[in-house]
Amino acid sequence: MTITGWESKYRDILKDFGYSRNEDNQSAKLLNSLLQKKTPSIIIRDLIKNKPVFVIGAGPSLPSCISILKRHKKITKIVADGATKAIIENGLRPDIVVTDLDGDLKSLKKAGRTNTVMVVHAHGDNSERINLVKYFKNCIGTTQTKPIGKVNNFGGFTDGDRCVFLADYFKAKKIILLGMDFGTRIGKYSKSKVENRTTKIAKLRRGKKLLEWLAKKSKSDLYSTTKIKGFTKINHQKIDAIVAKN
């Protein structure tokens, strides 16, 4: 079931960014046809439900968060697209990767060959890349429009905020954001090619607004190293205590 109120948010996204609902639908249908099997949602549920999770974005602060992740390897890591490369480069394995397939393809394929759950998003701009799902061992499809077959709608717009919506949907106890900056600087892991800086920043701002909206609904404890309404702002020194506290 899609989060209540998402349709209104989706209509705003279509209007403000000039996207096509029809193209989103077509891309979702293509993804559904390419998924060989339906990866059971219980796999994701067991990684998230009633647990603390890290949501890892590809913002400029990401490199400073690696030491935290190395200290807490057993905590579920939900990784946004481009951040996958940084995680793998540092000898870590993402538990879940949320991607629309515009990050580093070598890193995405490497993660997808392991037990990592690849949550692949279909939208009107990425239909030519969706066939990459054939490289992934465990794959769940998502869309921002109407769910179809093996393709779900958990809510969210950018890879980063979709990670948070996913964690909330599967009832994480604590959601701790790392590398999620939502500023005007674009991290080096954010995307292999940033075709339009203005659009990228607008997407980040929309993602932040969606998280502020989600915070009003969420029953999870929400933490962020960046200021986001509805999230408790923390510094790196507090994360150890938050993870350890029941």
C-alpha cells in the first residue's frame, strides 16, 4: 500500500518538473516485464523492521561518515545509488541499494551480484537503463506512479529520500541519515554525470520537503546530521549512543 497522500505529492512533482505520468507508467511496465521473479518483501522487512538503520546518501559529507559505518557494520545500511561506490571502495557491503541506475554502473553491478537487495526505480527518464536488472541477484522494482505486478510504490522522489520512505514503510525503529546534505554542493559520488546543476539542486530541495512531510506521519525515531524539520539533528559523536540505546 502506498503512503496516504502520495498521489497529491506526485502530481506536484509532475507539474513542477514537467514529467509525464504516461512515461512513468510505461517505464514501470517495462521494469515489471524484465523482473524474472518477485523478490519477497520479507527479505527487506527482516533487514529493517524494528531495527535501527543507516540511510546513506551521496552528499559531500559522505566521506566523513565512513568511519561510523565501519564501527557499526552490523547495522542495516540502506544506500542511495551513487553512494554505493563509496561504500564498496571502503570495504563495506550495502544491505539495500535504492537506485534509478544513473550512478556508477560498475559498483551497482558489483553490489547486485551479492545478497544486497537492489531496489530499482522506474521513471520516464531511465527506461533505456532498466535492462540492467538482469545483473542483479535480488531485485525489487519501484515506481512513483501506480504500482503494477512486481513493481511497488513505497513513496519518495530522489534516491535519497526514497531510502527513507522505504525504511519508514517497513517500520524501522530508528532511521539515521548520513551523507544526506540537501545543500547547494553536489557530492563527488552523487552522480556519474550531473547534466543540469539547477535541476539537481531543485530535486534535492524537493526530496527534503518530502522528508519533512514524511516526518509528520512516521512512527520511527528520525535522526539526521543535517537540519530537517521533524528529524532530531545530531553530530557524529552522538551516533554511537543512539545506535546502542534500545
